[in-house]
Amino acid sequence: MANPALPHRLGTSSPFLRPRLRGLMATLRLSQHPDADRLLSDDPLALLIGMVLDQQIPLERAFKSPYDLKERLGGRLDASEIAGMDPEQLARVSPSHRLSTASGGRTPSGCRRCARS
């Protein structure tokens, strides 16, 4: 059964939801980078992106990529924004070519699904 306290949209930056999520999610240490691991623990969209990339690139790099992407996007991860990017635009800000290549099309596709829900 789904937890009703979790947001319906991943990647939300609502200050109201962040404290609630923090108590529901585990502290993850996957990227070997403290700030990236904190993001994975606090932001479900970051975790989703890391999991998609983990199928294609080494674990530590895959789970640090959402942090790098957030930095390149001006300090935010937004499913709608990523979903709306064309492949060339995503390639310019992407920390990994896997986010924007044909095999990495799963990341924007996942963001489109999150943005619609």
C-alpha cells in the first residue's frame, strides 16, 4: 500500500514537503560524495535518475549524476523541466552522455511520467 504522505510528484521543491520526506526516506550512501548522497536521500527524483543511470554506468558515477545535473540546472531538479528539454539541450547540461543518448532516453521519459502524475 502506498504511503499517502509521499508527494504525487517527484522532484517537488515544496518547503512544506521536504521535512516530511526527510523522515520517511533512508539515508543513502551510494555516490561516495556527501552532498550527492544527501540529495539522493532527500529527493525522490534524484534517486530515480540515479537508478536509471545505474543500469548503464558505474554505481558511484550514476548516483552522483543527479547532483551534478542539479548544479548545472541552477540548483534545482524539476521533472517537468527535464522532460521538456530536447536532446541537444539535455546533452549540454548533462553530467553524463547517457542522460541524452538513445539508451539514456529513459531519464527524460521517466521525468515525463513523473511530471504527468
